[in-house]
Amino acid sequence: MEKSEIRRIRELEKENVELKKALGEHVIMLNATQEVLKKGLGLKGAKTIVRLGVQRGISERKACEVMGFNRSSLRYKLTGLCAFTRRVEAKAIELARAHQANGYKMITVMLKRLGYPTGKTRVHNIWKRNGLALPVRKKRKKTRFPYVRPCRATKLNEVWCYDFLFA
């Protein structure tokens, strides 16, 4: 064998090792992704899987790419609600319990009248976050047949109430 052939074989072996490593990473992340999809863990579960992949030696960039979300979302820390939002939320819950027949739009109007400068989107988010809801209205039953008069007046002064109703 010549030196050029030996050099070429070594290059191919290095490339083969890199490809095997990439394939291994990809297989690990695919298995993790399938696990997340089966269990329905959502974004929190996906972040956990990415962190596990990073601990096993897969790059964070590759793991996030396979899972399908940005690396910045991996580092995102949820901040607490501001004091104003907590006050609005407490008042909205209080109003919702006091006026159970009203929905989030009417509660928004009440909050504005009380001096809380808030919009319906914020109140709707509070509404969803706290599980507030109006009772579901029942649908009216539709009649199967058209309405038929119970009694038909054939002459004058025969049936008084129907004369007035169905004249």
C-alpha cells in the first residue's frame, strides 16, 4: 500500500467514528423524543430529556434541535407575578365568587369601575389559571313537528281564548 492510500484509509476511519457518534446521539434523542410523545410530558418533560442528553455527552445545541425548541427556552426561568397582577387576580376571584352569573368580560368591566386599569385578556388569563367558569347552558329542545293549534274555533264566541291568541 502507498502512503496516500494509508492516509485516505485513516481519514475514512476518522469520518466513520464521527458518523457513528452522530448517529448514536441521534438515536438517543429519537428514543427520548418517542418517550416524551408516549408519556405526553409536554415542554417540561422535553427539557428534562434534553438535560439528560447533555449529561450523556450530547451537545445542548443538537439535543434542542432534535427536540424542536430553542436553547433560550431551556434556560428560561419563570418569574413570579407582579404585585399589581396579584391584586387584580385576588379582586377578580372575589368578584367572580360574588357574581357567579357573570363571565370574565363583565368582571373586567367591574374591575375597571373599581379603578383597576386592566384589559379583558389579563382577566381571561386569570379566569383560565384559576379554573373559573360559568355553568354550561343547556340547549333548548327543538320540537320535532310544527306547532298545531289544540282547538280550532269554527264559529264566533265558540272558544274565547283562542280567538284572541290566534286571530
